[in-house]
Amino acid sequence: MEEQQHISTAFDKDLLALNEMVQALGSLAIAQFETAIDALATQHLATLDQIISNDAKLDDLEAAIHEKAVEVIALRSPHAKDLRQVLVALKIATILERTGDYARNIANRTKVITQAGNENIPGVNIGRMGQVAQEMLHDVMRAYDRHDAELALEVWRRDIEVDHMHTAFYKEVLASMARDPNLVATGAHLLFIAKNIERIGDYATGIAEQVHFLVHGAVPEDSRPKADRTSKVVGV
Amino acid sequence: MYHVNWGNDMNEHRNTLSSSSGVAGLYSAPTDVRMAHIAAGLKKRRAASRRLRLYGIMAIVTAIGFLCILLTTIISNGYTALQQTEVAVVIEVPAGEILDDTGAIDAEKSRNFNWAGLVKRSFRKEFPEVTGMLEQRSLGELLSANAGYDLRLQIEDAGVVPTGPVTYWVKASDDVDMLMKGRMDRTIDEKMRRIKDDQLVWFDKIVAKDNIRLVFNSTFFTMADSREPESAGVLGAIVGSALALIVTVVLALPLAVMAAVYLEYFAPPGRLTDFIEVNVNNLAAVPSIVFGLLGLAVFLGFFGMPRSAPLVGGMVLALMTLPTIIIATRASIRAVPSSIRDAALGLGASPMQTALDHILPLAAPGILTGTIIGIAQALGETAPLIMIGMVAFIVDVPASFTDPATALPVQIYIWSDSAERAFYERSSLAIMVLLLFLISMNLAAVMLRRKFEKKW
Amino acid sequence: MDSTTKPTDASKLKPVDVSVFYGEKQALYDVSLDIDAKSVTSFIGPSGCGKSTFLRCFNRMNDVIPSCRVEGQIIMDDVDLNSPKIDPVLLRARVGMVFQKPNPFPKTIYENVAYGPRIHGLAANRQEMDFIVEDSLKKAGLWKEVSDRLNDQATGLSGGQQQRLCIARAIAVGPDVLLMDEPCSALDPIATSIIEELISDLQNRFTIMIVTHSMQQAARVSQKTAYFHLGKLIEYGDTKEIFTRPQNEQTEAYISGKIG
């Protein structure tokens, strides 16, 4: 960070600590998600269980960030960018924790699919979608670390890819389910998993908006291009 | 007068007020009406303040006027005392009766020699027409009675006795002095004059021959009091005053400062301390003659100290000045911010260390100013010094604190009482000297205060 | 130094049932606390609540006010500071004080710092005194700014520098405890921040008690906070707790700016 230091070294230390905690939560959440996407393919039960049990750590870390943010506000009376930094940390922590929850959900549903012994539906793009969402998270957390609003905006716009992929996947799964009624159960889970990934993509844009707010003092003005047409799908 | 549009913004506010509380009158009137009323009243107010200024100026002019009259009177009476009339006399000093075997002046012989007679005889030679004892005595009265002593001093200072007749300048008598300076009215009846007609004739002759001159009256500044005005000076009085004031400062300053420090810092609050404080303030207003009575009764009567001594005078003046210095010291101490005292105490300084290391050095300028003002007051005090006897006729300059002495204001009082006109002009000059001292002391006080004044 | 996660040492000062009277009027009612050693404790509260009066009990400055009477005990190292047997002059060499308005003596910078050690005889010669002065000025964060002008008048320094000089002067005597009575209220925000940072450094060496009318300052600077109101101690606890979840309603009201 290129900013000046506060006269109070304790203040600097507090803000640094807060930042590191959010980064740690980010790394954890991304790791959870990564592992969940991989496990979709490998269907390794032990890994899936681990993802599910790790989620408690994210909850604890989010609570700690919350506590720390309250402390910094109460004791340091931050203003201007410092204040935005604390508020943004709070918001991003919440988003990351929910991202972790979605990762856990994906793991849960993958577990069900695995245990049911269903095969994966062929021609599935879900890994690719997960990849894009993962990259978005990586990049946006890097943008947060560097206070880089340009990078954040770029991630913000990238979400449209995820939306496109989601719409396509949605139609594919529906088609598959229509063709083979045995695949309906798996298909249903897959639809939810895809939805979760799409939501994670949205969360990444939420983080991007927060980074923009941190740097410029306002969320991006233009409305984000959205391309999720799944709610409009009527038939196959 | 110009009209300003003040606007009507306050009107709404005021109208609401007046309607809710029923207040009528100018307060709730619209702005223009109110401003017009105020403008109308402005004329009267300006006239009143102009009048006040006028009264102030008149008061100042009156005060300055009286001051000018005072100074003019004194100066016009006294400036001539700066000069002394001398008469030229051709005298041949008989060396044989003065010198010893080696040719130096023999002190014993000089003391025994009749100098006055020599001067008179020499003087008479200039007026061969004057015969008869009465006339000759009258002639002799033109010269100072101490002319012979003056001549002796001149010869002894020179150390040699010139051979042959030499012109010496000796002091004229005080009547001639007054005549010379134009202070004696020649036109009034002879019986009312101190210079008789025959003396006037001789005087004119001397003037015609240019044997008379006015010189700077150094006697006034180098000699003590004398019966003859022309030999009288204020040196004795100045030294007496100086000695008394030294005693005053040495006694009053430490006592007053310590008393003030005690009252400010150490005195326990209570009836006794209040009582002391009230009395200190009252003492400053006690008439000075009361202190004189105190000195007379206690110092002279009870302790048997020497009368007329500067020591006793100084002690009496010290008592008088004590309250002034105590009050000035307390004010200076209070002017030192309490934060300094807190800081010193907070570091673990004892109250005494705090007072000595910090408070007194900072209060010193104020204490000094108060002391100088107190001394200036004491310098001009007459009544108490008269009471303790510093009013005697002292011809020697006092050499120690216990020698009899007189003080300058007392000297002025003594002289102004005497019959000789010459003493009157000398007392005016002495007043000028006293005023000069007072003004310079007050100036010193003002300058010191300006120099050391600290801005907190 | 993180102002929140300080391990509390043994208690250094223990006021027990301290009450202060000005004549008949009672200004402080039975205050009892435990002050932690080598940490910063702040006293907050509205004007006239008795916090400055309480602070002055610790170095017996209330003795200077004639009508003031202090009851109760103040225990430090098993000794009651309030007992008449204790000499205030000795006590003030162990408990130093910094005042609201910077009050350097109208002397040189060197003389200001040297005065305390001099009257207590702490320096045997000039070299030792030089060392004490330099060390104190360094600890007060002022050495760099004044090392080349020690013989200049102290009154020529800026407000913030003067206050740091007063801090140096107080610590030159080598006290265990530093009392600060609203030390920043006469200073601008930058000078205030500098002094607050200095206090963070000083707390490693001294037990510091600070009276402040700025709650934000108390929040920034202290580990423990005591809230006073009308002469009574209302709440005392960790600064973090007081400012995020005070237990007493009155404390909450004061901190949120709902009462004086």
C-alpha cells in the first residue's frame, strides 16, 4: 500500500491485522471452493467430508473479523478511507463466509450424488464454470489487497461469462433430464450446484463493488451487465 | 446620515414571538421602524459622549495648568540660586605669618591667622573715602562673613602664598547677592530695606569697576548647612537622606518580601490571617507623622538611640514603607501564574524552594518597582523625620549612620522658614533638586517595569 | 503497541474508599479501583465529575488547596499514600504530573529538565546531569528537535513541544507513575496525536493515569477506563469493553453523547 502511515502506530497495526484476517478468510473460502469443484470430478468422499467440516473455521474467522472491525471503529474513530476500509472489510467478510457456505453446499450435494452412485451427466461444462468463478475470486481478492479498482471493475464485468455458461448449462441439463428420467435426481442437484457457482460469481462482483467503494468512495455507477436468462427458460 | 436597508428577515421571528407572548412596542416593530428609532437616538448619545470628552479634557487641562504654575513658580524662584555673587578684592597675604621655615603653609599658623580681618582691611583700601568705625563696619557687611575663611581655603588649596598684591574673588554677602540678582527692591524706603543707601552707593561703585561677578554656585552642592546663605549647601542633607534611605531599603525590603511570601503561601486561612491582612492594608494609609511619634517614643525614648541619626530616620521610614512594599510584592506574586507553582510542586519542590527558585525571580520586577516607588515616597517625607529630630542645624556632612544629620525635605523646610531672602531662593533650588530625584526614581521604576514585563 | 491486548500486571495502585471534601461540599464519593502497573488508565466523565480531583489525590496536590480534605486510602507498594506520615515532597519524586496547559519554567530547555533532578540531588556532576537531560528528552521524543538548542528559552517552543518538554521534565526525576491531567486539551490534533503515540511508548516504563474529556482519546490511548459522574465511579473496566458494550446505562449514555 502506498498510503502514508498514521501517527499512531497502533492504528496502523489494527488496520493491517484486519486486512490480513480478511485475506486469510478469502484464501480459506477460495480453497474450499476449489476443492469442492475438484471433488465434483473426483467424487472423493473423504475430501468432501473435510470441506464440510472446514466450514466451521470460516464462520469463526468471520466472527473474529466482525469483532475486530467493531473494536477498530469504537476505539480508533476512523474517518474517510480508514472508515471505508473497516466497513468494506466487514462486508467482504460476510460475502466470503457465504461463499464458503455455498462451497459447502456444493460439497454436500456432490456427496449425495456420489453416494447415490449416479454417473455424471455427460458433456458437462460445470468444471469450466467453476474455474471462471474461481479466477474471479482470486483476482478480486488481489484487487482488494492492492486497492486496485481497475482490476476490480474488470472482474465485475467478467461475471457475464459465468451467467452465459450458467444459462447454457441449465438448458443442457434440462435437455438431458427430459431425455433420460433416471438422470432427474442428479440433474436436479447439478442445477443447484450450478446455481451456487453462479451465485459465487455474483459474490465476486459484490466484492469488486466494495473494492471500488473503498478506493473511490462510491460503488460503480453503471449497472452491471447481466446475462442470466435461466429464469426465462420455459421449455427445452 | 445614510439610510441602510437592513432587510426584514427578523420580522417574522419577532412577529411570531409578539403574537404568542403579547409583547408590543419597538421590539416587534418591523426592522425599518426600529432602525429609524435607533438612528434618531444616536444624536443624543453622540452629544453626551462629546460632552464627556470635553469634561475630561478640561480636567486634564486644569491639572496640567496647576502643575505648570507650580513648576514655573519654583523654577523662577530657584534658578538664580545656581549662581553666587563674588567680589574682587586685592589682597596681599603676609607670607611670613603663614609659612613655616621650609616655605610650606603651616596649618597651625594658618588657623590662627586673622583672615577675616585681612580681607576687610584689603577691601577698605578700595574705598579710602570711608572712614569711621560704623561706616567701615557697614562697608564690611558687603562681603560675606565667611569671606576670610574662603580666602584661607583658596590659599591652602593652592599651597603657595603669592608675593605681592593679588586679586582674589571672595563671596559677597547674601544681601549683595540678592541685590545683584535683582531680587531686592531698591526703590522702597530705606528703613524697610536690608541694604542701606550708603551700601547702595558702594555697590554701584563696585559694579562700575567691574569688580563683581556671578559664578556657578558650587557651594550649594558641595557644602552642608550654614548660618550664612552664601555658604550653605545641600550636600549634608543629601547625604543624610541617602544614609537614611539605605537603612530603609536594607530593613524594609527583606522584611516586606518575607512577610508577603508568608501571607501568600504559608499563612493558614483564618481569622488571624485576615486580621493581619486588613491591618497591613490600613497601615499604608496611616499619616506619616504617626510613625514619627512611634519612632520618638520607641526608638529614641525606649531604646535610647541617638537623636537626628539617619539610622533612626531610616528605621522610621522603613516602617512607613513596609506596607507599600508588602502590597506590591503580594500583587507581583499573585501575577505569577499558578501553573508555574503547580509545575514546581509537582516535581517535588518544597514550598520554600518553589518560592525562592521560581516565584520570587518572576515577581522580582514588580517587587523592584514597588520598592522604588516606596523609596521615592520616603524620600519626600518630612513630618516623621522632624519628630525624631532630624531637623537640627547640622553644619557637617554626616559620615556615618549615627552622626547627626538632616534630610533634604527637612532642609527645605528649615530654609523656607528663615528670614533671609537668599535662603528662600536656595530652598526653591533644593526643591528642584528633590523633584529631580523623585522624577528620576519614578522614571527608573517605569523603565524597569517595561523592560522586565513578561507576557504570559 | 496494541492498546487492547495488554496482559494485566499486578495492580500498582489501589485507591480504597477515597472521598474528597472541599469544605463542607463532597466532591468524590468512596472511589475504589485497582490501577494496573505499566499500563494506561483513563478517567473520563463530564465536567465537574471529580476526575481531576481524583487524579490529584495520587500525588497529594490536593494538599495545596487549603479547604480540601481527602479521606480513604491509596495503597502503593503496601504504603498508604494518604497518610499524614507520608512526605508529599518525597511522594512527588515517585509520582510525576503533567498539566493541562503546558507550563515550562521561563528558563532554558536544559534547565527545565534539570530542575527536578537537581533539587532531589540525582546528579553528582555535570556529566551525569547532561546524561539525565538527554535521556529524558529522548524518552519524551523531543531530543532530535532540541538537541542543538538546549540553551534556548523553553517558552520559544511550540505548544506541542512545550508539553513534551513538560513530560521530559516529569520523567527526569525517575518516577514510577505519571499523572496526566488533560495533557492534550490545549494542543492541535497533530500535536495531540504525537503525544498520544508518546504515551503508547511510555507505558512500557511507567504506570500512566490520564484524565481526558475526549472519549476518543481515552479509547485510543488507554487499556482501562473509569467513568465518573458527579463524584461517583460509575464503571471501570477494559477500554474495549467500555466502548463497545458498557454494562452501565449511564456509561452508555455518556459515551453515546446522550448526556453532558
